[in-house]
Amino acid sequence: MRVLVTGGAGYIGSVCVDELMRAGHEVVVFDNLSEGHRAAIHSDARLIVGDLGDLEGLHRVFAEVKPQAVIHFAANALVGESMANPGKYYRNNVGGGLNLLEAMVAAGVSKIVFSSTCAVYGIPDTLPITEELPFRPANVYGETKLTFERMLRWYRQIHGISFVAFRYFNAAGAIDLFGEHHRIETHLIPNVLKVALGQAKQCEIFGGDYPTPDGTCVRDYIHVSDLAAAHVSALNPDVSGYYNLGTGHGFSVREVIAACEKVTGAKIPSVLKPRRAGDPPSLVADPAKARRDLGWQAHFTRIEDIVQTAWDWHRQHPTGYSD
């Protein structure tokens, strides 16, 4: 298929583009490069620099590229920033998403795979988290992702657009060529590895008094290549709906730090900080629906194996991408 990948120069998008190319698809990346990197784009993929806020520009892209499907990663994704600047998140994640859907309808493109988030659930009542749990997003970021999910349902009913919305848990790890380089890094593993690289004196633990085995937050870490494989599977025209993507197992902040120490051989000091507002104690996926409908399952289930891939990439790219 010819696939248009929005946000394909970003962390997860770049790995997904690589996976698409390996599967024999033709890929066009659409990215404004505000968070993505030119160096993160597969050499055989085409890049169009543009913004989802430009509806007329999107119409031109669809007319030129004539994609058969869209994979939509492009979004602002910093929880704290979403609470400080909600307008930015509604403009890009909702308004930009609406423009994308309108351009799809006009061009007759009827398949989209959407990068959503477990943040739509907020603080869950039960674990593991199934797709049937109620939605209670605790921040604007989660709310904007949920809003777009609801838009997808109506565009399916009204315009016949088939969609798959993947609710990610904590994306982590790297592949040989592509890894994690955010201009503002908030993810735990790369920040812990900065200490091992000598780029930081210590890592931070936000809250040590949660109702978890060691008092620190527990998260389900899903390898970025497993996420990418799910997106390729979701291009199947017979697949539609909402799916959690995780391993079904959680690791605490302290367990992740210990895994980083084991993999790197370095002592990684940490400092305990106050809790961050809105951080759930535990987020662990029930991926049974994706396993049943897509035949998908995570191949990386050990946190040490996930960290190893991240460490290998960061050692080769200690300052990330060059652009």
C-alpha cells in the first residue's frame, strides 16, 4: 500500500516507517519537524514538510500522494505542557486531526490508524486495564486524544472511514537505526540513561509513597518495535476498533533504574522528588483484545531487554540526532 504517515519523523513514527518499508509498503512522511528529525526518516521514504493546521496544504498533499491509508502519529504529547497551554493541544491534536479527517474524506481515503494513549483512562479503578474501562482523562493531553477517538467513531458512521485507535502504554527502547530523541525529554528510561552516559548527575523519582510494592509508580513498558508491528497489522481492511498496546506486566520506577544499572554497569544515583499531579500509581494493560483480533503480542517482555536496545542506541547517538 501507499501509506501517508503523519509525524513519521518522530520517535515511534520513525520506527513504524522502518517497519512499513520492511513489509514492502510505499511510505510518505508528513511532518512539521517541530519534534521530529530529518535524520530519523528511512532513506527510502519520502518526506513532505507540512503542518496539520494547513487544511489547503493537506488537500494538496492528498491530491499529489494519493495514499491508500493514513497512520497518524502527529501530536503534542507533553502532559505538563498540556495543562499549562491547553490551546496548543486542542489546536494541534483536535483541530489538526479534524483537518486530516476532512482531507481524507475529500480524497476518498477510508483507512486510518491512530496513535492514541492510555491517558484516556486516567486513574483506573481496576488492573489490568481493559478497553471497557470508563474514560477519565486527568489532563488535557489525554482529553484531546479521547476527543479525536470520538471523532473517529462519527466519521466512520457518517463517512465510512475505517479506523484503528491504539492506546499505547509506555513506549520504550530502540532499533538499530532509530531511537528516542525528544527536544524536551520526559520519559524515564532515556533520562536514567543520561546518568550512565555522564550527561546528568542523578535521575529523579517523582513520589515514593504510592500504594505499590516499592512506593514508586508502576508502568507497562512496550517496545517501540512491538508498537510498530501492531500498526502494520492494523492496515488490514478487516480490522477496526480501539485496542490497548502493552505487555500486560508492570515495572516500578526503581525496578527500571535497577535494570538500567544492570545493563550499563554504572551506578545510577537517584533523588526523590514530590509526586507529580495526576500521576496514577499503576498503569498496566490488558492486551488480550489486540492478541485476539490482530494476532499481535509483545516480543519484548523483560525490562532489561528493552533497556538494552535503548542503551545500544544512545551509546551510538549520545547527543541524539544531529538535526
